[in-house]
Amino acid sequence: MTTLLHLDASARKGQSDREPHGSHTRRMSARLIGRWREANPHDRVIYRDVGTNPPSPVTESWIHSAFTPPDRRERWMNETLRESDELLEELLAADVIVLGAPMYNFGMPAQLKAWVDNIVRVGVTFGFDRTRPGEPYWPLLSEQRKTAIILTARGDYGYAPGERLAERELVIAGLSIPLNYIGITDVRHVAIEYDEFADDRLAASIQRAERAIDDLVGQLVTERAALTSIAA
């Protein structure tokens, strides 16, 4: 059985296929999960809406607590890290992480960045040893073979590599880099563009994205089945 972690980060509560001003990324992530359930109805889905229920941002107390060895933490430190522990439990349980991540001013929403900051944790998702020869940092999730899927939407167009605004695309990079850092290197992505134009180009972009999502689900279901077969 595959476990999926489904995260929505849009500040908009509805889906664009159901409400006039709904979220494209919520629409995309719902479609992906729906297609996955059609293929594997018994797989587990963990859902978290960070768009409407954002994690707490990192504070000085959080940093103090996270960098204190577990066996030396005081009670208040464990309380400070409780939410981060819950987010990490969900991430560690997941085989596939589905991230509905709209572009806000060229980057990810602050709510989603707070999630990233809570799950990049020393001793849990990455290791650090200043006396270690060579690189003092290393990923701790590399052997878990997790896959991340970034589903993003942009008001403008031309953010793909080699296009007019490629250097301004910070959502996929902003998520891929920390995910790679902790050992999640299999990162796929699908994007909708032209949202602010609201014309035929937007409709065509949505259609392309939905076809890409359907194809991606078929591909990943096959890949996960192969991994399960090898493990067995």
C-alpha cells in the first residue's frame, strides 16, 4: 500500500473547476488524488491544508529546541516542537508528497514555507556533524525512495526553462532544493499559466496540466507497484 501526503497551500478555499474564483492548485491536487484513488482505492491519503491552517513559523525558541539533543530537551522544548513533530510524522509516513503550491510574487506562499521550515529538522531529516570529513551535512531520507509532486499555478506565462521569465520561477526551485537537501530527489512538477489573462490560453493551459496529471499518475502508480514488487 502506498501512502500519499496531500498538501494544499492556496489561500483560496475553493477549486477553480467549482467556483469562479477558486484555486487552480487545489483543483490540480484534487484531480491527482482522485485519479490515484481510482487506480488504487485502498492506498492511504493524509491531508493537510496549510493554506487555511498554516504551521507556526520558526522562532528563536524553536531553533533552540531543535538543536538541543532529544535526551537533553526540557518539557517546554518538546512542547515547542510538537507541531513540527506532527508534520514530520506525516512526511515520514508518506511515499508520495503532493504539493499544491501556487506562485505568490514569484515564490511559494508563506504558509507553505512555514511547512518547509518545520520539516527540515536536524537529526530527523538531515544530519549535521561539524567534525565530519568533507560535507558536514547529509540527507537522512535518501533511502526511503519518496516522490514529491509540485502542482503550481502562475498568473503570467513563460516560466519554463529557456522561456521569458524562467529566472523568476522560484516555486519549483524553492521546494525542490530543500526536498533534495533532506533526500527527496525524485521531484516532478506540473504548472498552469495565464491565470491573470483568463482567456483561451488559460483554458488550454488547464487542459494540458490535467492531461499531464493523468499521465503522471499512471506513470507513478506503475513505478510504485514495481518498487513494491522488488521489496517483496
